[in-house]
Amino acid sequence: MEQALSLGVTDSAAIIHILQMPDPEQRKRYAITLAADLAQFERPQPVMDDYDLLLTSLSGKAVIQ
């Protein structure tokens, strides 16, 4: 309750969330596990060089819309 009051929280759902929040060490372990799980979805950024050519006119000036 002291933490909720210091944060200015009065909503009961927010107070329950604060009470059920894991300690910092548990959150750190969860973040590391989540990062490892999400690593399988990492992909390189697409190369946009050809697309950038579409944005320049024949005179070499950028087309602004």
C-alpha cells in the first residue's frame, strides 16, 4: 500500500498489479528468457537501395510529395 500511495495509485486493479509484480531478480530472469525466445525471429534489415532509386527523378533531385 505504501508503494501504491507513493506512486499516487488509487485504483484497486493497479494496487493488485503492484502486489503481484515479481521482484527485480525474477523480472531480470524473465527478460533474459524472453530475449532468447524472441531471438529466433530476428532478421536482417531489408536493403532499400532499389526503392530509394524510385524516389529520385531523372535530374537526380529527390521527389518530395
